[in-house]
Amino acid sequence: MKRRTFLKTAVAATAAGFTIVPRYVLGGDGVTPPSEKLNIAGIGVGAQGAVVLKDVADQNVGVLVDVDYKKAAGTFKTYPTARVFKDYRVMLDKVGKSIDAVVIATPDHMHAPISMAAMRAGKHVYCEKPMAHSIEEARVMTRFAKEKGLVTQMGQNGHASEGTRQIKEWLAAGAIGAVKEVHGWTDRPGTPKRPWWPQPAVVPAEAETAPENLEWDLWLGAAKERPYHKAYLHFVWRGFFDFGTGALGDMAVHNLDPAWYALELGAPLAASSVSGPLGKESYPAWQEITFEFAAKGDRGPLKVIWHDGGKLPEPPADLEGKYNLEDNGILFVGEKGTMIGGKGSSPRLFPTKLRREFVEPPKTIPRSIGHRQEWVKACKDGKPADAKAGFDYSGPFVEMLLVGNLATRLQKRIEWDSENMRATNAPEAEGMIRKSYRRGFELMG
């Protein structure tokens, strides 16, 4: 088009009431217009929260909340125009109307109170794993999100992986025959060669003065009051009953997810545990938890065994010498052979003969655009079911895992009544199933 012709066309368009605007406003190839961006508040942004926000940085991350401004300084620098707060409650009160969704990556004990406060305010929620610190929390969060029609997602990235989908498709195709037993494992909370955090953790005998950059009372949040000590943070809080859920909450969320998904396990009938000694207020150095599941659909009853602290399942006899069980993984024992997976990678079949003869079935499960990306898209589309690790999926899964923690903490077999959320043989579990909360941080507000 000649310049004179272009100018005539532009003048005519303006006269007709049209306005020519830059492409960054309208959008276009690779450019998202502001009107189509999700307005996100990050809560707990000094560590894992920063990682999650990086994955959604193409949206409008306009609000940041952290109780430790020094720890969060790098994230504040990444989003220099974002408004910053120390208290999520103040944030929701002051700028809640300007945000669509929250990303929560605090210690475990604050996942539910913050998620519920955000959902009461009508916000979509991405909550790091495990989404809840108690079984009741998982149940309440799941129900409330469904009632409000909000989009949720728990931070279990592997659920969006190719490997997880392959495991489900291959098992359905009979790759190893009927599954009789499943094992999942992790090296956390640590081994002599690779310590992650101390368990059992030692409760400090003396208090320390909290650093000026940390709002200790807000960090404690829903947990009972106690004096500050550096032994509780950062990251090491996972080992304490009041703050974390141990290695089970940290890694079984990832490593047992393929079994929960592929076998549609549902609530366990019972859970029992063998472990190292418990701390006064903390989980043991290692544990092996056996979950018992009833027959369902075409599959028979089965056991799922969780191992942590460097404990491993017995390697199958058909595992060739050049293959070793890695520090994290899952193993399915079937009538015809064994399947090993983990970390979202493609599963591997044993023995060699089975692997060579197996024909991979068609890919019938839709593939994910990415764990966090599917949450963003589901928020924009208003379709909670499109976030595949939403609370309707992850809530019952976390409930099942936390029954295992009951078995370890009480050092007894737990007979579980899921419908009534009750350990039928352990009334002493009630205070762990349903927690108490400090005033101002209650689950229901």
C-alpha cells in the first residue's frame, strides 16, 4: 500500500469512529493484551513461591505478600511495581478487589487458612503441596471450592507430565497384568549422604530474638504460640508436627500420584506404619507406611507402601543389574512383571522380555499445556475441571496421605472411616484430624 493511500484509509477510519491502537494493547502474535491477563497475588514468595510466579510471570503479578521482606527481596526486585504486604488478611482487605487469583507457597500449616480466606473473597487458588495440614482442612477446602465454582490447583507438577499419563495408559492396556502392590519412596527427609532437613527435629530449649525483617507472629499464623528460634525455619519447618507434614507431605504428593491417578485408589481402609523414633514434636528419620485399599471396579484389593528417609522397597528380581532404584520413584508390581516410574519420566517395564514385547497403546489421555499454565487458562475460561490437579482431585489424595501420618504419629494401625472422617479404633487421633487454630487464623474465618 502506498503512503498516500494508507493516510487516506487511516483518516477515513478515524472519521468513521475507529481508533488505531498499538499491537501491545490489542494483543497479537506472542503478545497478551492487558485485558486478558490474570491479576495474581503471590503469598509466600521468598522460595518456592518465586518459582511458581516465574511460571506465570506473563500474567499480571501485581501484589506480593511475605512475612520476611529480606527473604523475599529477590522476588520484590523481580516485580518492582507490585504492591507488597506482610499480612495476607490486610492484603485481601485493601486490594482484594483488584486481584483474580492467588498463588500460595507458605509452610504447610498456613495453606488452608490462606486458601480459605482467598476463596471466601472469590479468588481462584494455586496452593503448593500438600494443600492441607490436616484431613479436615483438605475436606473443607475441596467442598468450598466446588460450592463457589472456583478454579484451584495443588502444586504437584508431575501430574501434568507425560510419564504420569503413560503410566495410566500402559496399566490400562495390561502392560504388567493386574497390579498387586505399589511402592513409592523418597530419600527425604534425608540420608547421611544427602541430608535435607533434620528429623526427628529438636525443640530448642531457649528462645532467640526474631530478626527485625521477620514478623514471627504472622509466620506462626494458625499454629500455637511459641518463642522464635532459627531452628524452625527456613525449610526445616517440615519436620515439626505444628508446621509441616514430613517427607510424606513433601514428596508422596509427587511420587504416589501416579498410583492415585492410574488405579483410582480412593480412601484407604487402613494404614499402618513402621518407623524410627519420633521426636517430641516431630516426625521420625524414616518411616514405611502401608495403606490398604479395597477392590474397586476391575482391580482387586491392593497395598500401597510408602518408604522415606532412604528406605527402599525390595528391588524386583527381574530388575537388571545396570538399573538401580533412584532416590525418588514409584514401582508397580503386577502379575506379569514390574513397572518403574518417577519424576514425570516415561515408565520402564521389567523383565527385558516384557519390555521388548510390549506395544505402547494409543495416547488416549489429553496432554497438558503445563501444570501452572493449565491453571491460568482454567481461571480465564472459568472452567475448574480443566485444572487437573484441582482440589476435587488433590483433596481426597491428601486426605489419604495424611491418614498415613496418623499411623506414624500414633504408632498404631489406623482403621479409617472416610465418610465420617474418623479413625474408628483411635479416638486419640481426633485432635490431628481436626485442628485448633489461633484466633484470627481460623479455617472458616
